Amino acid sequence: MTERITALDLPAGELSEGTRKYFEVCREKLGMVPNVLQSLTFDEAKLRAFSDTYNDLMLGDSGLSKLEREMIAVVVSSVNKCFYCLTAHGAAVRELSGDPVLGEMLVMNFRAAELPPKQRAMLEFAEKLTEAPSKIDEPDRQRLRDAGFTDRDVYDIANTAAFFNMTNRLASAIDMRPNPEYHSAAR
């Protein structure tokens, strides 16, 4: 029996050689192909668009560390109660931080975690952008600058939070399930 990835019946299409190679790299580096990618195999253009955006935001050049970007993913996903992203990105936080508790702490209440003021300001901004985007104003951006972020960093914080708000909604709408490997990763 094949594990269910989503609640939708969207059969995989024929994948290009490039995508098959990308999936092989995933298997080599992660030991799996993340279900978020598997769920998009019905439309390779959507898969490429998602992968390109994700890789740029989460792995590309930024004043934010990879850990900080993963922390944003977890806090946004916590507000949105996205099971897939909480599981996958919580595992990434555990791995990148070397702290087996931090991922869960960010899920429950990031304010209870021992974080530097700069990261706390970043997560407060991501939370407000998720809960009340129409209420973001110049003082919110200035708090990030005062914490030590550049305007480019503010853009990256906002873009990362916005991306996860979108993916959280999609994952919830189609009941996307995390790969079982995420549950025990970096424990």
C-alpha cells in the first residue's frame, strides 16, 4: 500500500530528466523526496515554480541564516496550524540548531524560547504578518532595523513569511502529509 500524500487524486505526470535528477539529489541528501514535491508531480511547471521559489528563499543568498529562515517557517506554520510544515521545518530547526527542543518550543510559543532579541523581533514580525497583514506599518519595519536587520533582510523576512503563509494554506487545503522520516529527524 502506498502512503497517502494528499487527499486529492492527482496522478503523477511524466517527469523530465532534470526533475528525475533533482529527485535523485533529494534522495541522496535527505534520504527521501519530500512529499511537498511529490504532491506536485501532476504538473511539472508547478513543481519547478515551487522548487525554484523555495530554493531561492530558503537556500539562496540572504542576510538571514538558514536557521532563521526555518524558524520563520515554523512560527508562521504554528500560527496557521500546518501539520506538514510544522513537521518538516521543525525537523530542519532541530538539525540546523543542534537543539532537539527548539523546534517544538517555536511551535508552542516562540516567546518562551531563549532567543536573541534580533531573532525575537524577526519572529514577532513574521507572526504579525501572518495574523494581521493589513496592520503592518513603518514602526514594525523600524523595529527590525533597530534590531540590526537591513532593508534587504526585512524584505527576506517578509518574503519567507509570505511564502509559508501560501504553502500552509495549500498544504491544509489538500491535507498534505509529511514524510514519516521528518518525525524522527535530528532527535
